[in-house]
Amino acid sequence: GTGATSANPISVTGGTITASGGTVPDATDYSNGSYGVRFTSGNQSTSRFFLSTGGTVIAKGYTFAAWPYGRLAAPKLLSSTSYDGTGKKVSPCDSEYTKYVELDTGSVGIAMTGWNYGDYYADTNGPVYCTALGGITITYKGRAGTNYTESTTLPTNAGNYTATATYKGKTGTADFTISKLSDPATVTNASVNCGDSIDLAEYVSGAKGTVSFSFRGDQHYGCTISGSTFTAGTTAATVLLTVTVANSTNYTGKSLDMSVNVASREAAGVSFTTGDALTKFAGDNPFELLCAVANFGEGTEVWTWQISDENVVTVQDWGNFTEGHKAIATIHGTGTATITVRYHSDTAAGSATLTLTVLDNNAAIPKPTASVNGTTLTWSAAMPESGKSVTAVAAWYDTNGKLLGCKTDTFTASGPVSGKTIDVASGAAKYKLFLLDGNSCPLCEAWDSTKAT
């Protein structure tokens, strides 16, 4: 009232307002003697009031002539007080709230200030409403694409929300946003030796979103990326990558630059002792593949095998032997498959590739007849139906069975063949003739110069 001052305050006791001086306004306490004061229409002139407990001033506030009857002023808490209005204690609070509850007009005033994810402070972000009133309920619900079922629990994930204040059937709303932070991911550049593989994920720290890797630019230098596995080629180079961190619930994604330094090794000189081509038949027993290495280098040896078609053949590494490094190959079907072996140590690396052809012993036409005279192989055979593509393959070998060379002749069948010729090298220890159809499948058993007709 007009007679109340900080030295001569209005005091609240059990809901009754009294004053030690001046005119006592017609007022009603709405918070059990705590913070709320309601002024009647007879007291709408600008006035200042203090609320005290036990002789200590705990709050002060103002009424204004422009406020209609029935509104409650939101008091300003003094620095000596504290409160716990939203689950987070704030002390001191020196903010004069300007929101209020409109008791007679049917709405509840509420304000919310958005914040960055993880950076909420009750005294800064709200909710702000007339803390004088008991029985106010605040609920939160997602909006604008944010899925958050209405709850009295303050949301913590980034998104768009609406806060609703409810008091005695009256409501008010305030929209607010919890903003995403930039993903804190960082990367470290990597190094790897030619032919080796590394897990790129080990060079990314702190990522909140899903991480993916790709080449930056067109220069790959023979390197490959599969998921997060980076496999270096055989060329020393600095390979540029892009690390992409996807958006996540509370963080926006980002792209980061990364480089991988591929260091060179000496040439190991890896080769198959059988040469780079080999022919087998369906049903043959498992057989050895023997690899020679000219320069093993130093450090730990690593051998890996890659098969282009495991429906034709599979390979199991067997280890080092006196005569070289061995693997066991098992035939599974007809066709052609490439077998690639890769070797590296700490200081040397190399690879070799062999083409394996597996023919069918149960072909539909009889085995051809043939003879070799100098550099000419002459052959005769029955043919499949006219119009079918046929490829004749003449191959020659040394005394160890190593393929020395081959020559092919493709033509369209039009009846039996007699006296057809293919050029070959002279003086070989063994010659073979294979007849294949248009799908490179054998038409018959191969002719072998070292076997009886």
C-alpha cells in the first residue's frame, strides 16, 4: 500500500495482509503467505509492495494502473533468496519477471527461451510464469516435426516444442526450440604401407553421428575403401579422403578432410611356379598351388588369397615350405576363375595372378583326334549342332607341366571338322587341345599328346 516501505513493510501472516503504516489494500494472498498478492479494482494506482517472512523481506513487486482488475504481479526475488521452480535451484535470482496470470480473462501467461542442447538453465531459459500461484501445471509437447508426447518432464533432446501452463482450467502456451550442436567429431591423418589395410574408424574421435568415408577427388592410386576398411595400392602416394558425419538426434553432421600416407615397399617378386594359367577337370582331386618369392624383405609375413569365382575353386593357405609358399586348391565346378595371391612383409610386397580353367569330363561329343608336326597342330572332331560357337584351344607345356603358351581359334559349327589346323610352338614336351562352347564350357575331353588316343 501507499504506506509500505522497505523499513515499514506489508507483512503476510496466514493469508492476512497487514501493514505497520499507511492504508492496507483490499488484497488476498494466493500462495499461503508466500509470494502472491491480488489487488482489487479499488487499488489500481501504481503502488509498490514488499513481502516478508519472519521480518525478512523476501520479495518485492509493482502494480500498475494499466493492469486490469484480477491480474497478479510477478514479484522480483531479492538476491538473498532462492527458489526451485523447475527442478533446478537458482540462487540468487535478480530477474523481474513480466509474465503474469490473467485470472479473469481466461488465459495463463508463460514464456520460454530456447537453448542449445545440453545448455539449459532454469533462471535463463524458463519456463517463466507467475511463480506466486500454487497449482500451476506446466506440460511440454513436440511440434513442427518433433515427436515428443505431452509430458510434465522438460525435454532435453534437440527439437521444437510447446510449453503449456494450466491454472484452474485456464491455459497459456509458449513455443521454444532446443537447438542442435555441431557434431564434435575430429579426425587424425593416417599412414599405411603399400598393400596393407587399416580401419579408418580408429582415426575418428568423438563422433555422435554415423561416420562414412569416401575418396576426395579422382586420384585413388589403386587404393580401395570398403566400409571403414582402407586397403592401400602398390603406389606410394598421399591419398585424400572425405569423412562424412551424419546428422544425429542432438548434433548436426559435418564433413572433414583426411589424408592417408601410403608408404612404398620393395618389390617382393611373387610368382606361381606353374605359370599364370592352369587347366584342370571337374572331379579332379585338390591340388597344390606353389608360390615363389624373390625378396621376402624383413618383418612379419602376411599372405592373402582372392578368388574371382568360388563356384569354380576355393583356396586354403597352407604356409611356408622349403620349396616355397603353398596353398591347397579345391575344384567345385566348371568354368574359369582367377586366383590372386598377395604377399607383404614390413619392407617388401608383391602379388601374382593365375587363371584356372576347369573343364568337364562328361562332354556331349567324342574327344578330338590330333597330331603335331613342327609348328602345326592338325585336328579333327565331331561338332555340336550347326550354328553353335566353338573355340579350339591349343596349349603346350614343358616337362614339369608348366604352361608355355596357347593359341585359340573360334568359329561357328557347321558339321564335323576334319584336318583343321592351329599354329603352335615346336619342341614342347606336351600338347593339349580343348574344345569349348560359346560359354567357355568344354564340349568334350581334351586331347593330350602324351596319352593314348
